Amino acid sequence: MPFECDVITLFPEMFNAITQYGVTGKASRNTVFQLNTWNPRDFTHDNYRAVDDSPYGGGPGMVMMAQPLEDAIIQARTRQIALGIEKTKVIYLTPQGKRLDHALVKQLSTLPGFILLCGRYEGIDERLIMRQVDMEISIGDYVVSGGELAAMILIDCVVRQIPGTLGDPESANQDSFVDGLLDYPHFTRPESYQGSRVPEILMSGNHAHIHRWRLQQTIGRTWLKRPDLFELKFAHGMTVEEEKLLEEFKQSCKSR
Ligand code: 4G3
């Protein structure tokens, strides 16, 4: 059964970016996930096909009206129910939502599907949110011009966790953040690029040494670049081996 992704959006063509390209494009062609878009403009009844209006109370910009959005969501819900998904979740992408992280991505990837609501203009009539939205998610503390980019980031994160998306079943687990730490550095040919050489240990063929070096880079780089993640991960202390790897990393920092 594919992961069923229904999206409420004024700009359905934007989602070609994920259904046609790269890892998510392949997953779409292989029906790892199915994406359906619903345009609220198709659910308007006036001659102008208006989906927005000026805000009560005044102020700049426009607000998305509840009715076209609600009718689009009901159609999306009906389709998910027809596919056997009885209690789907409607997720609104908004800066006010719960911050997306790897744990939330993992949780969402266990669902049979979801409905994503993409806002434009200054936002959406609050009564639509009260009536239809089950969860609010934010991709980070910044604002983009529409919820579409946020929705595509969420879909990409979730789809790559679904078995069958990535060639090697291990590759989703090899990533940064999976263990709460940053990734180690990667190198490929040539051995020497603009006078800069690949670390000797990676050429040694000694896999125990290579594994130890990569673990050291993972711990060291997290300590250096993301002290917040480092604190979280090692709040209850480090093993003797981890301490040793970090001390050695700090020494190598000083000597360059
Ligand atoms: C709703 C989500 C939607 C209200 C959406 C703007 C950033 C995020 C929008 C609003 C968005 C995020 C569309 N920008 N951080 N823009 O997840 O003011």
C-alpha cells in the first residue's frame, strides 16, 4: 500500500519538483507514495473564483477563505476513506506549528498517509483551522511565501523513511541526526584535489580503523559545530571510548 499524500494547494504544479525528480521522483514512479492535489480554486462558486479576501479588523494583505478550503479538505478526506484510511490527519504547515525533527518524521512515516494544507497570503481564516486541522507543523523558525515549499520538505523527509525508497535499506539510517549527531565527512576521487589529499586512513582498507575515525569525526564535528545537539546526546555522560575519541579530536584541532 502506497503512502497516501493529499495536498490542498493553489499551486499544484509546484509538486512536480518532488514527483518528477531524484529519489522522491523514483519513489513516486514506483508507487512508494501517491500524491494527489486539490486546488481550493476549483471549489469556489463565484464568477471570480475568489479564494481570499481582506482581513476583518483591517491591516495589510489577504486571508484565505474557509469555504473553498473546507470543501477541498472534505474531498481529500473522502478519497482517503475510500482507500481504507478512516482517521487521516490534516496537517497545516505554519510557523506556529510543532518544530519538525527526525523523531517527528519517523512518527509520521508510520502513518498510512496524511492531508497537507498549504497556506498563502497572510494566512488562513482561523475557523477553518479549528474545524479541520488536526496538527500544525513548522519546518523551522522562518517564513516562506507559501506552505508548498514546507509541505514538499515534509513529504521528502517522510518518503525517504519508507522502505523501498532508497536503494540501500541501510542508507536512511546512516544519515545525520539519525543518532542525534552530525554526519562524518565524505571523500571520493581523485585522491588529491587542488593539493588537498583524502585522509590516509580512508585509503588503508582497515575497516575497524575507518569506523573508529568516522565515529570520531561524528562526535568531534557535533561538539564543534552543534554544541546544542552535543549536550542533548551526551547529557548523561560519554563512555570512556567516546571521551578518548573527543580528546584526540580536540588535540587534532589545536595542531592545525
Ligand atoms: C500560514 C510554513 C502559512 C501562515 C508556512 C504563512 C513557513 C512555514 C504561511 C503564514 C510558511 C514553516 C506560508 N512559512 N516555518 N508560509 O513551517 O503566515
